[in-house]
Amino acid sequence: MQLIIVDDGTLTARALCRELPPALAPYPVMVQIVHSAMKTTVTALRTGEAEQVREYYGSPAELAAKVTGADILVVHKSPVTEDVIAAAPGLRLIACARAHPVNVDLKAARRRRIPVVHAPGRAAESAADLTVALLLCLARNLYIVCRENDRGGAKLWQYENRSRLEGMDLAGKTLGIIGFGQVGRRVAARALAFHMQILVYSPHVNRDEIIAAGAGPAALEELLSAADFISLHTRPRADKTSLIGAPQLALMKKSACLVNTARGELIDENALFAALKEKRIRAAALDVLCDEPPPPDHPFFTLPNILLVPHLGGKTKEAPANAAAIVTREVANFLSGRPLEHLFKENGS
């Protein structure tokens, strides 16, 4: 049996190349590492009107030529398209070291009855930490301070400017969490330590689980209307429509702040731009955008009340090692005939 690891140049791929071979030494599998040149992230690859894969590095054609003998294919951000899957007639398992395997053509894998495992929670602690950091930056206007420091920070010490930067405590404020999975639960635990009130909208999670975590279950409309801070931690909708658009933004308090460390397509960016420009909500902090990297003339760069972070949710020293450990365990499960713990499903892990 042949296992192929694709080194696409990312730190996570390097961790896979480092950790998998020695861990799988006891198993009857030959491990091969192939290299794929890292190129600029491609937002999406489409066949006709259908989206195959997105957010990937490298060339599908190049990858297809390198995986022909694979029984098990392990990737991070390489594009596992229908053509790549077809190029490996013996393929029996695809392992993707991401929380959401958007770079894998799941429909093509399903047609071949090839299981796809992923790495949920690989960066859950990292993303939760960043979320709380963004909440604090918005609450205390630190993003404005950092921006104005670059323009000459001495004037910020003047009384009138310090008064203008008056923020708010997190204690006693209501945090609305949309999506109560690996990251959402960790954000809730951290927010409770700040003595915040927590509302959760997560249709696939049992009410009792939410209550046991110290939060209150809520309908989406109720959460949007009541929350001082709203944080997104859910998957994109199957129909690709935004979860937060003009109608949802209209429900929010004028003093509300929106945080997104999940997926860019959850938000209608045009609607958010209008709401921020017209000050219908107070501010937003985004770690993800619909198109990454954004063009230099993206309208968000013109707004004073937005904090943009270049997709750093999983950019910690620990996250690549976590991903490699999860994938290694799943491959070992497969080789041993044990149940797969992280078989990807469209409606939940």
C-alpha cells in the first residue's frame, strides 16, 4: 500500500512530512513525499457552473501526474480535484489537514466511495484566542490606537484624544455566538471568564449542551437583536448564500460589533460595507474575506471602523503540529481497520 504526502510548502504540510513517516513505520505502508510548488492562493476552480475546489495552492494537473500510485493521499492545501482523484485508480482514503477540506472535490470522492477525513479542532484554541483578542481590540478601540500610532502617536496622549478613545468593558455585555462547534465552545468558555452573557445560535447542537456550557440557546433573530458583540463560528451554507446580510445587519444594535474568524462567505460584504459606512453598527473585525488576498482597492480598506486581519486564525506554532497529529491518528485508524474519528460530513464533523 502506498501513502503519498503532498508537500505544498506550508508549515502544516512540512509537519505532515516530518511526523507521518516515523509514526506509520509499524504499518505495512510505503510513504512517499511529493513536492508541489506553492503558488498564489486560487479562490476557486470551476467546471462550468459547478465549484470543484477552492482556496488551494498549486496545479491540479501537476498533482494528478504525481499521485497515480496512491492508495492514501495526504494533503494540506493542494487541489484534490476530480481529475486528481481519477488519476489514482487505487485511491482508498483522502486525508486533508484542514478544518474544512474545501480544496477537495467531495462529490467526486463520494462518487468513488472514497472517505475524506479532515482535522477539526487543529486550530481551535488558536482561533478562539484570536477571536477574544479581536473582541478586546474592538471593545477598547485598540485598532484605532494602532492605526493612529502609525501617523504620529504622541497626540493620542492629549486628554481630548484619550477621551475620544473611550471603550467599554466586556463584563456584563452580551456575546452572540453563531455556531457552537470546536471554536465556538472555546470562545464561550473564554468569554465567560470575562463575565459576559452568552447567547448561542447553533441549530445542530442540542439545547442542553448549550445550557451546560453556561450559555443560552437563542433563535438567530433574537441573538442578533440582543447581542453587543456577535461572533461567527459556523460553516458556510450549502446553497452558498450569506448568513449575515442586510436584513440581519438591520436587526443589530447600533452599538454592536461583528467578528468573523470562520469563513468569509458567511457575510455579504457589500451589505456590511454599507452598514459600517453609515454607522448602522459600531465596528467589525474580520480575519477572513470572500476573496483572499483582497485587491488593494477593496472598499473595506477605506473604512475607519473595521479591523482586518490577514487570515491568522490558525497561524500559531501549535496548529501545524495539531493537524499532523490528527491526520496521523486517522491514517493509523484506517490502516488498522478502526473506525475513522473525523470522517468529513457536510452537516457536521
